[in-house]
Amino acid sequence: YVKLGKITKIEIQKYHKDRVSIFLDDVYAFSLFLETAMKHCLKKGIDIDENQKVQLLHESDSRIALDQAVKYLKDTMKTKQQMIEYVKKHGYDDNIIDYVVQKLEEYHYLDDEMYTQKYIKTYLGKVGKRKIEYDLMKKGIDKHLIEKYLSLEEVSTDQVVHLIEKKIGNN
């Protein structure tokens, strides 16, 4: 691998105290999460090659992407497809996208089945089944999953009357 240089300085960033700037041969080279630098025992005097830099940046970028994804989830649940589109929109590669989705599923922050159940419970009776199905499919939910949970839900007479009144008005 191509040697890039020797670490001559590691500096905590002024406005992002959880990030450090890495200087190779007295020239700024790249930034990392402080945690990533500590995990890999980076210190002054260590030689860095291209492979190590790519590995360090990938690990640090994965952490940044995961943090962004968690912030995106703070107000409402999201589907797996919505999360993939969000992370991709921020310019991350497929490996980082896969990492973020896998971690969020592992922590149960992303769960398309639970999302589908809650969405149906929230909107059934307020809008029709076809609208719910259309909206969920647009969000990337599998048609079979939608049909499974829609078939389990019963619509009350009050909900039917409400939908009819909404459709035809007060006539």
C-alpha cells in the first residue's frame, strides 16, 4: 500500500469537539471522529498508508451516517426504504447505507412490520384501505405485508359512516 505520511499532529476541532483533524507530515490530511482515532490508537509518529486512511474514513463516516439517521428518526418512525433514500441522499456509499440500516434494524429503530401495523391503526377509518395501501407502497412497504395487516383490521360502522360523509359531504 502507498504510504501517505507520518502523523505529525492530531488536533481536536474547534467547533466539533467529538472530531479530530489528522495532519500527515505537517499538512492537514483528513478528519475523524475522536472515538475512531482513539479506537485505532492513532498518535503522533505513526505511519499511515492509503488502505488505513480508507478504513478509518469508512468507519468514521459510518458513525456520522448512523448519527444522522437517528436524528432523522427522532420525530416519527420511518420505513427501511425511506431510510435508504435519506442516507443515499447524503452521499454515502452502499456499504455505509447497509451498515446504517442493519444497525437501526438491530436496535429496532427500523421495523417495516411494526410501521405497517401502526400506520394502518392510525389511518384506517380516516381514509380508505386503497389509500392506505397506496401510501404504504409508496413508502417501500411490501404489498403482502400491507395485505396481511389490512385483512386483520375491522372497520367499525362509525368509521364507514365517517368515510361516506367525507366522500359525499353532508347531502
